[in-house]
Amino acid sequence: MPELADETLLQAVDVARAALIEITPADTIGEPVGHIVEGEHVVSLLFDCLMTGYPGWHWTVSLSRIDGDSQPSVLETELMPGGEALLAPEWVPWSDRLADHRTAQELAEAEAAAEALDALDEFDVETDEADALDEDDEFEDEDGGDDELDGIDFGEALAASPLNPGEAAQAEAETDDGTPDPPFEAASGEFDAEDDRDDEDD
């Protein structure tokens, strides 16, 4: 027949909690989750452990009394695994375990491909803009050369330019009917006085 728990020890929750605060922060101590009867006038009170990484573990405080008239005293405090703390987690097949990993990899690859495509599009736009600027510069250079020659008719300018003597003689000969011009003799500046008198007598 199992021994009955000492009711005075079962009610000594505050005594057990005060003992635990000496070894761990108060926010790591949960509510009482049970007890273990260790013997006559000896009881271990169990508290839920709230520390990260210790699911299913219990803070354990062992209390005792010498007899039915004495006050509870603390024997020891410790952190002990509960019945579910040492159980292996449910088996998950590798295909299921890697499913999330594969999905994450696919998303990462898709994002990388999208970023690469955006970078390529941006490069193409910058290249097109640079080519357009080069074409504009070339067009302005050509316009500048045309502006310097605006208003000048090269045909008229060449027609109005004086010909050299050789070219003038050739042009006149080409427009003539082929008959040679009579020789031109310059008038002499000397005259005969006698001839002049004969003219007067006449």
C-alpha cells in the first residue's frame, strides 16, 4: 500500500518556491505540476520549468518533517526531466524534412534570377541611353559643319570666280566662229607736219 503524502508538506508550496529562487530566476519557475511521495514525511514538489530548451523538465524541491508536529524543511532542489522530456520526437521522413529546405532554395534561386534579369535590363537601358547620347553628339557635329556652309551656293561661286588669262582666251576662242581676228596695230604717236598743212589747204 503506497504511503500517503504529508498534507503539511503538500501545502508548503511557498517554502519550495523560495528555495528555487535561490538557484534560478523567478520567471523560469512555472506552476506546480505534481508531487512524489519519497517516504514518511518526505515529499518532492514538482514545478514546471519555463527555461528555453527544457520542455518537459521540472524543478524539484524535496521537503521533509521530523514528525507530525515539526515545520517543513528543504532537503534539496534540482532540475529533473519529466516523463516526456526524454522521448524522441516523432519520426519525420527525410523527404518531408527537406521539403521546406527545397522550397526555400527554389525561392532563393527565383529571387536571384529575378535580380539578375533586372540588372541586365538596367544595363541595357544604360547602354541604349549612352548610344543615344553618342548619336546626338555626332548629329550635332554634322549640323555644325552644315551651319558653317549654310547660304553658300558652290555652283554660283565657281561660275562667278575670275578665270585666269589662259582660260579666258580659250573660252573666247570656243565662242568664236573660227575666223581669226584682224591684227590690231596701235596708232603711232608721231605725225607729219606737212601732211597737216596739206589738209588745211584743202
